[in-house]
Amino acid sequence: MAGIAPQPGIMDIALYVSGESSIKGRTDVLKLSSNENPYGCSEKARAAYLAAAGELHRYPNTDHAPLRRAIGEVHGLDPDRIICGVGSDEVLQFVTQAYAGTGDEVITTEHGFSMYPILARAVGAVPVTVGERERCIDVDAILAAVTERTRIVFLANPANPTGTMVSEADLDRLAEGLKDRALLVHDGAYAEFVEGFDGGAGLVEAHDNVIMTRTFSKIHGLGGLRIGWGYARREVIDVLNRLRQPFNLSQGQMAAAEAAVRDTAFTRFCREENARWRSWLSDALRQMGIGCDESHANFILARFGDADEAAGADAALRAEGIIVRRVAGYGLPEGLRITVGDEAACRRVVAALAAFRGVR
């Protein structure tokens, strides 16, 4: 179309590629590429979603009040400072739309979640990639990269795809170092897998320039419904709500999410089972000589000798009907990200990799 062009930065965006879910000729595929909950979702969430089907002709409420109240009660937060979105991705999108624009800089890290630079480019901002230290976020490197054009710093904690974490002391130091200069976005998509971790809530309370985001897609097993939320000081939430479409969540989404967050017994079960099989899988991989850092999420980043060996391992897993995630696009060509499944899934992965490496 002559004379009609998209906004700056949009054509620099590489299209996001989701994890595969099928292998031609296999009916026993084990999908461990998208960090989904192997136990599904809470039965209470499923029942609430089905019950909402009787009201499909009604518009949902626009303020998400019951869901925000449930989140606040379970996590000890002020519901008036919570915003809900179509996955936490939408909340992150609101942040970039509200606080960054053409020519501004948005800091991400070397192995950070691939959506962050996409969001930056979508508003014409420049993504600035900062190096990590042994696959861990380096707070000093981030602070050294801040300029007068820096508007947002994105980090996931625990990080995807590495599974590593930043200490609370370092997070506090980062937020303080960015004070009056940039907004720190603490993406806690995997926070519930860490026993006793508040996902960044304390950081928000201590610093005016922090927003934390969470999702129902991981431990709550509602990835198919796309629900997330954010928490920040009221002034920030008020800004983000001005960008949010009034009916961005359906009644079914909100009903299922409210039931899910209130089913703390199911959440605890999933966290404990994930911790048990994550530890078992990590130990088994290390015994085979496959490197992996301590993971705090529901996946393990398995590191092989080089990109060729990683490709060979991936092929061996696929031959056994197992799909994992290649992470070369994250700057880790030697790695495979493997979702922690249930006992049967973990044992199947180990058996396939043991055969690949000739380990008895």
C-alpha cells in the first residue's frame, strides 16, 4: 500500500513461535515445551468455568472486582492496586504503551523472555540487551546500562528460560538504583513455584517505581484461558487501566481464575509435586553429565556440550515422542528447556536421554 506504513519498530519484530504440540505419526506425544501444569487446573476452577456457560449472553463486569478481591485476599494485597489482563502479557503491553515510546530505551537481559523486546519495538522503543552472569541476571550490569533515555527495565524472577533467581537484596538495590529514572517490571510468572516467595509484592510496597506481574497460566493450569494480573502503586494502576479495554476478560475467565486462586490446597499440591520431581530430574540429568543450574520454576534448562549435542538430544527425545523447547533463540544454543512433568513424564525423559548418552 503506497504511502501507508506501520509505526516505527513494528517490522523489526520477529513473530513469536510457540512450543510444538504434535509429532507426525505419534499418538503418545508428551509435550514438555510450554511449561504447562501436568496436573491440569483445579477442579473448582473447571466447575466455575462450566457454571459460567449459563450466562454467555451477558456482558462481563468491567472492573474485575470479585477476581481482584480474591487475589487480594489470598496474597494479602490491596485489590484497588490490582489490574487484570489477558495473560500477564497484556499487562506488560499496557506498561510499555504507557511508559515508553519512540526513541526511548527498554532494558532486557541476555537470556530474558522473548516478549520483552517485542513489546518495546511495538511502541517504537529501543530494546537494550544487558549481559547476564552465568545465566543469572546481573544487577550491576543493568544499572550500568541505564541512560537518560531508559524508561523500563524488564526482568523475570524466576527467569525464563534459565530458571534462576535474583536475591531480594539485589532486587531492592536495583529498584533503588532506578528510582526516579525508570520503571522496574518484576515478572513473577513462576513465583508460585518458590516456597515462601511473595513474587515481588514487598518490592512494590517498598518502591514507587516497581510493578509486579503474575499469571494464571502456570501453576494454576489456566494457560488456555489467558488470565494475568499486575500490582503496583495506585497511580500506576490508574494509568494502565486507561489503556485496558473494558471487557478484556470474559465472565468464564474471571470465574475460573477466582476459583483457582482460592483453591490454595491445589496450588500447594502443584508446588510440592513440582519441587519433588524437579529435584529428581535435575539430579538424574547431572548424573548423566548434563549440566543444569538450580531451577526455581517448573522447568529445567538442560545444557549439553554444544549446539550439535543439544540438537542430537532433541532428536532422540522426539524419536520417543517427547517435545521439549530448543532455546537457541534465547542465546542458549546448547540448551533444551524441559518442563517438569509428573512422575511418569520425568522418568520417560530420563530414559530417553540415558539411551541417547549410552548411560545405564
